[in-house]
Amino acid sequence: MTHTLSRQLRGTLMFSLLGLGALAHAGPVDTAAMLAAESDGAQWLSYDRTWSQQRFSPLQQINTETVANLGLAWSIDLDNTRGLEATPLYHDGVLYTSLSWSRVMAVDADSGEILWTYDPQVNKAKGRHACCDAVNRGVALWQGKVYVGTLDGRLVALDAKTGKPLWTQQTTDNSKPYTITAAPRVLKDMVLIGNGGAEFGVRGYFSAYDAATGELRWRFYTVPADPDNGPQASPALTEALKTWSDDTDWSIGGGGTAWDSMAYDPDLDLLYVGTGNGSPWNREIRSPGGGDNLYLSSILALRPETGELVWHYQTTPGDSWDFTATQQLTLAELELDGKPRQVIMQAPKNGFFYVLDRATGELLSAEKFGKVTWAERIDMATGRPVEVAGARYEDGKPWVQWPGPFGAHNWHSMSYSPLTGLVYLPYQEVPATYINEGGDYTRINGYNTGSGLENKELPPAYSAGALIAWDPVKQSAAWRVERPTHWNGGTLVTAGNLVFQGTVAGQLEAYSADQGTALWQFPTQTGVVAAPMTYQHKGEQYIALMAGWGGAAALFGGEAIAATGVRNVSRLLVFKLGAKQQLPALAEPEPVAREPQPVVAASSEVAAGGELYAQYCAICHGAGTVGGGVIPDLRYSSDAVRGAWEAIVLHGAFQGKGMAAFGDSLTSEQANQIKLYVMQREYESWMASMEQAEE
């Protein structure tokens, strides 16, 4: 059966009286439940299933022998035109998940009927401050409440039975370009949430709130405050200040936003948080003269009751490449040198796989898990990368390197199996060209990098991906499945010796976890970026997936992504053994009837439009105007849209659709220059297609 969710999510809050009964017996999620989940795979109670963030399920009803009989049990068509990145949670018969614009829904696991929905009514102009689509990675559960972070910086607690808001906290200063896209985490009766917005010029931090009342417990800033305003708030920040230049312009925020990963060790009582890149990316602008710039691109271990820093490890000192350490933090026990070690593992953007002692932060090993040209190796004596000469692009010449800001691994979830001892990693091989903007840098009310990257299309030949089974003890790949391009979905591994992953090409696939043998696939009709999850309901094991294309590659992937033909078809897909439901056939997209004409304007006007597009438009509409299958591709905007261009771009005529007004940043002349550039790109693309058709 296929259900449709259309106007249901447009109101602030709506209920389904039919479904309330299914929620009546839901028990609480608490510390005991989270600890029990380590061995009991029936429930999926947190974004990564458990506090250890392994994304391993002990369920094995679906296994290498039975997976061939896996089929679609039911699905829900979603009123969602932006990317889907959430992992659904399952507790006592109900699935809880989030959609774009921070919307939430609860679904009856028996019937697939929607029980309730909640829309926080985010002002869609806030999408201007979202670096990589108006996405949301999921919700948290605790003591009968559902928690969601909203794009405009709110943390909202909902009643798990009804979806009714119980309390709301504004966690950010909404006059500044902060956003939230991450799933909250809950432990020790506290809700933890970070934020994003480093490229837009904010100072990163993460906070702990009382789960029952929403009261702020503590806050940890990831970069120091301006020392001219007095002493730092903690000894950790006093030490961090020593790693920043005396010439730092503190008005640009510094960055270091904690926009995704958190893990928790209840035995050590340590909270682990990954932090992000600097603001702007280029250290030569951010901190002239150098410095490690703590706590950017770092793994932090803290006391969860107080937020006190216990240890830190910086994966990329003085980051100049957008090499965040916000990627998944996974706790495990490994046998190293003949001894069991309690470790924390991470594969951050920079391309090195790190294994640390999670009690002390001691670096145990670090090796390249893909193509890395910015550094030769990690010096085990110092824990620092041995950088390649010229990698910091200070001389103003273009510098090409692997990886680029997409990262060798981004936010897409990896998983770890204690049975095979392998980590299942969504790898991507994507280069970038960096240029030091130096004296030409001017901060704008928008995306700031200082690295000359804003409007560079990615040639298809330079984009590749893979599913890698990584041995963290040997620090080498056990097996590998090649992908034609990057930005494939996160992974799930189970005790049934199976690894599941969705792909850009629109497939959900299963492989044997030990050997990497392809065993099963299902056509999702859309590119997949989210990770699947699994749960047991009434004695049967299910696989669930939020399928819908979006995120950074959809915006910046250029023709490399557009060539795959993917588009966003947002659905919740649920599978079980023996099921045989089918997805409805997709309607073909309407062809573009207009025959583009050469732009009659001075080349300088078109070039100026290209520069302005890169600064203000590419972040949503794609590099070089290539839309990537999510947000409208401006090359094919209608004549009516072009006729109302100034009203849309400057005055917010489409603000309700997520198109912010840019009258505070652009003049009428500049808006027209952008239109000329878009029209020229349409003509160039059309000519290229005509030439290709003649070959």
C-alpha cells in the first residue's frame, strides 16, 4: 500500500484521531532502555540506534540467506521537495521521523498510517542561511517526548502520543545566521544540540537542556571570545586562545560549529562531540599569521553533567579546507597489539581514518582511507598531519587537491559490526581547486570561504564514490564496491551479515558484510542520501528508509550529479520478508519548450552576474546554475519567473517557497546581471546538448 502525505504537513499541528490509540501503550525511553538497546535490536531509539553510534543491529531474521525475499511492505509519499536526511526512530509500534523544514511525523508501524504531524512553521527565508539545503537529520526520544531541532535554531519538545508541543527553547540568536539540521541527542535527562552556520560567520557552540523543562544546563563554545571583551569563560577557552593569531578578526565568528555527531560512553561518563570548520575557511584570512585555531575540526570529550572539557584531539590543525570533524564518532572495543582497547573512531572529511583511546584521547592509529594529496601522513609522535608543501595555497595560485570540501567522507552515516570488525564507509573521491583570496577578500552577507570555491562546477570525470569495508585494526580496506559518483547514502550493518546502502543512482542495496557480495537491490526512484535503519515489530524484522535526494552535492555537484538523472521523489519506504508492494510509476518531467537565444549584453555584465551568482545564489541553486534535481534549476525558469525577476530576487515574492529576499545585499542592476548570467548558462547548456545530439 502507498499512502500520500500532502496538505497534512502544511498546518502548524494536526492530529489523526484514528491513530492516537496506537500510541497509548508507548513506554518511556530512558537510560535503562538505551543501555538495553545495545543487545536488543527490536527498538531503534536514537539517531545511530545507541549511544555508541555503531549503527549495528543484532537482528538477523533478514540475513544473507533470506534477503532475496525482502520486499516493500508499505510506503508513504511525502509532501517534501527538499532533501531527506533523517533516520527514523522506532519505539513500541511507532516510527518517528523528520522531513525538510524541520517537520516531524509519527507513523503507525502496523498500517503505515500517519498518526500525527508537526510543522514548526520555519520562516523559509531562513533557508538562505542553510549551507546545504533545508534538511533535518532526525528526532530524539526520551520519557514520552519527541525532540526536534529547527532550522531557525529552536529546540522543541513534543508529546510522543499526540505531537503537541510541550516546550520550546530558542537555542540561537536568530539575528545571526545560525541553523540547526542535526538530530538532537539525549542522555542523563539532558537534550544536547549544536548548530551550523560557520560559512556565514558565527561562533560555534553546543548546549545541554533539561529534557523535562527545556532549561539550559550548560553551553560549550568551540572557539574563544574576543579577548578585548574580558577573560574567557573557561580554562579550556583560555588555552584555545593561545592557538589563534593576535590579528584575528573576532567579529567574523570563528566557526567551529558542532552541526552533527555526538556519542556517549556511560562507563567512562564521557560525551564526545565533533566540531566543524573555521569562518572563513581560509586560515590566512581567519587567523593571519597561523595557529591551530582550537577547537576547530576537533574531537572533544566532556563531562556531560557540566560541559567540562576532559581531552581534545584536533584532526586538522589550522584547517583551511573545510575539513570538519563533525563526521560520525563510533565507540568500539578493538584488539590492538594483542590487548583490548576501548576506542573512538572517526573518518572525517580530511581522508584519514582515526582510532583514539576514548578515555584519554591518545592517538592509536591514523591512515588514509582514500585519495589524499594535501598531507603525506599523520605523524604518530605529534598526532599532526605532515602537510604537502603548497597545500595551504597562500601564494594566490590555484591549488588542486584531494579531497575537497565535499570530504572523503561527509555526514553520511558509517556503521561498524563487532562481528566482522569492519567499518562500512560511504567514501567519495572529489577534488577541489582552492585559491587564496587574501587581499581581495570581502566578507558578504552570505557564504564566506576566502578560498575561491563558490561557483566551481565539478566535471563528471573527477567524481567517484565507493562503499568501503574498512578494517580499523589493520587500517586497510577489506573489500570495496565502486560507485559512479559521490554523495551516496549512509550505511546500516546487521547481525544477519548484511550491509545496506542507498545510492545516488536510485537503488537500495544489500551486500554480505564479510565479503561484499551483492545480494539484493530495490529501485527507489530517487537518489538516496539518508541511511536505512531496522527494527522488529510483532516478531518480524523491518528495514525503513527516508528516500529523497538533496544536500550539498545536489547543490554543488554540477553536471557530475545531474548526469545521473536523479531527482527528489520523497518517500518513507518500509520493507519486510515476503512483502510484494510496488511503487507507482513516476510521471516524466515536463520538457522545456523554450529555445534559448544568445544573451545580448556586454560580456562584463554577464561575468559580473556570474560572480554575484556564486556569492549569493549557488548555495541553493547549484554551482554554475546546475540545479542537481532538488531546488529549481534556474536555467529552465519560466518566462513568467524571469518577468518577475526583481520582485522575486529583491523583494521576496517567492519567500513562501523558500526563496529569500536579497534586497539587503543586491541592487536592481546586480539582480539583472545575475539574470543575464543565468540566461547565458541556459544558452551554453542548450548548445552543448545540440552538439552532443549531432555526434
